[in-house]
Amino acid sequence: MQHSRVTSKGQTTIPGKIRKALRIKPGDKLEYLVEGDHATIRVHPGTRSLKGALASKKGKGMSFAQIREAAAEAARGRDDVR
């Protein structure tokens, strides 16, 4: 079982094996769920859930303004853009 110490400021270092297993990178946000005397830690899916979202070729050749307009049209329920 891995362990770490808590500093006087409430900070700790997540052991390297744990960071590697959870693929925790600098800047990641962590979520904590406390149940009784146990805590569950998980990586917040925020930015990870966007991975690959911009890899689509759908907007290739469009300006940023055109992409924003297409997104606004899609949000309004119209798929007839470009």
C-alpha cells in the first residue's frame, strides 16, 4: 500500500506509482468523495473528456468566426451549415 505525509499546509505528494496508474499530469484537477473514514480520489474528467474533440477535419479550412457560427447554428438545432 502506498502512503504519503501531509504537510502543515494540508498538502501531500501523490506517490509516483499512483500518478502513473491514474495518468495524473501537472495541472490535472482531482475530485474527492468522502464516505465515513475513507476517501476516493479520481481525476476530474474536465479536460480529458475533450481529448480528440478538436481532431475532426469537419471545420478544416474554416476561420475561427466561421467555426463559432457553425457551433451556434448547431446549438440552435440546424445541421445545414457547410
